[in-house]
Amino acid sequence: MGRCPFPGLTDRQLLRDLMRMAGPAVDLAPPLELARLLHSLQVMLSPAAYREVLLSFGPRLRRRLRDAPPALLSACCEPGDGGSWPAWWRQEVLRPWAAELRRLRRALVAGPWQKRSLYERELRRLQLSDLGDAWQLPLLRSLGATASSAVFARRALRAVLRRRRALDASSPWALRALGFVAWDLGGVREDGKLVSTATREMSAELDADKLLSVDLGFLERRYRRHGDLERIVLLELLERSAGRQAAGTVDLFVDRPVCISCLGVIAQFRALLPMVQLRFAFLSPPFFSREPSQQRLQGVIREEPRGTSLEELDSRFWDP
Ligand SMILES: [Zn+2]
């Protein structure tokens, strides 16, 4: 979803009202409900405004962070614009979050080969779909993947945008991730093609013995992940290498955050074909600095989107 209903919120009064209303929830809401509230604010507000909200909660939020579940830590981990955070935030948010990321990385590297149920439990432990823009590239790097070139990222974005422009934002396809992949595998080249998710088109257990996906999502939600485009691409490459220790490079652009299941699929692929260099690009910094528009994320709004999630809200009618 785009950052609505208050994109780039600058209205000081509105921000103050928001904080006043959220105050009791910060004190009293169960930890996961608080995580849900903070995630909603994070989506609605600009990074700078969200950061201001977090800091304004100060000691009352700090109290809630003792024994906080990972989803709440994640909701507090807004790196913002690189400005300074108070010492308690580093101590009580960033450190435990970093420990969670290290634990996740260990599970990803160990893979599902020893015990599938343990692997699934560890990947679902954070109760998150993805790690967020700021953390996914560092984690991918720690798994041995690297960043694609800016030239590839721009070429991929152009191809993906051409497809997005042809999509109506209200169609189910608009919600699906789109990707663009190019490779050179042992001299066999693919110069670039679009890829999309295929969850409904393939069975959940197909090729689970090769690259295992894990159904997961935010808090109690579980989405099917076996047809995610990252897995589709890597399964095709495994098939093309046909048991040979192929060497080469793969560049993959994805216009959604990489989910935790796909981080696992990437780690499994790296273990199977360590000579293949995986490079990634996303719709976020350092590849693109501007906030993506709704058209970039979902396609073109052609009809009046009244009564759908795409309907614009008008802050003039919001009376706290
Ligand atoms: Zn995924």
C-alpha cells in the first residue's frame, strides 16, 4: 500500500493529536497489538514524522520494550535519516534487534536440511513478512549475495514500470510483486526478462526438496510463499544447472521487500551453487532514493476507486 492517508505529514497539530491518542495504547496495549499500531503509523507517516512519534513516547515506550517480542522491536527500528538516537534506544531497541537478526541468519545458513520443523519455527519467530528496506540488503550481504549495478537497477525498473503501467491498480495482479532477472550461467545468457509470483499456478510442495519455502506473514497472518518470484527464478536456475556446479552471475530486481522465506531460499541456493554470484536490486536506497509512487508499486488507477483500499482519505474530515 502507498503511504496514505497522510503522506509526508507535516501538520504539527495533527501529529500532536496522534501522539496524544496513541498514548494510552503505548501504556496498555498487549505487545503484539502495540507492534501492529506502530507498524500502521510507520506505513502512514513519513520516516521523519514516525521517528518523531517514537521519540515522543520516550520512557513509556521504553517500559514496554522489556521482553518485547521481535515484531515490536522491528516496529521501533526506523533508521530514519541517520540522525542521532538517544542512548536507551541503541541499548533497548537496536541491540536486541541485532541479536534477533544474528539468530535469524544462523537459522538461514543452517538451512532446513537437518530439521524442517525447527527451520520453519525459526523463520516464523520474528512474526514478520520481511525485515524492511534498511535491513534486507545487509542481511543478504551477510548471506554472500551482493548489490547489482545501478545500470542494471535502472534497466530493470524501466521494464517493470512498463508492465505496471499496463496494469490496472484494482486488479489482483497489481498487488503481486514484479521482478526482472538477467543471468550468465556457464556462458548461457539471459539478457533480461520480467518475472512475477505464481502462487496460484503451482503446488505448495512442488520442488520443496530443492528449495524450501515457509509460509509466513505479519503477526498471526500466514501467506503462501512457495510461488514467490525469487523462488521461481532460483528454481529455474537450479534446473538449468542440472546438477552441475555451474558458475556465473545472476542479477535480480524485485519491486517488493524480499520476504523472510525467500531469504531462506536464497541461502539454500547459495549452499547448492556457491559458484553462482547472486546480485540484487530493489526499489529503495541505495538504488533509488525517492519514495516510490503508487503507480510504481501497484499500477494505474483507471476507475474511481471508491469503497476500495485505494480510495484516498481526506484529512480534513478526520476529527480527533
Ligand atoms: Zn518471498
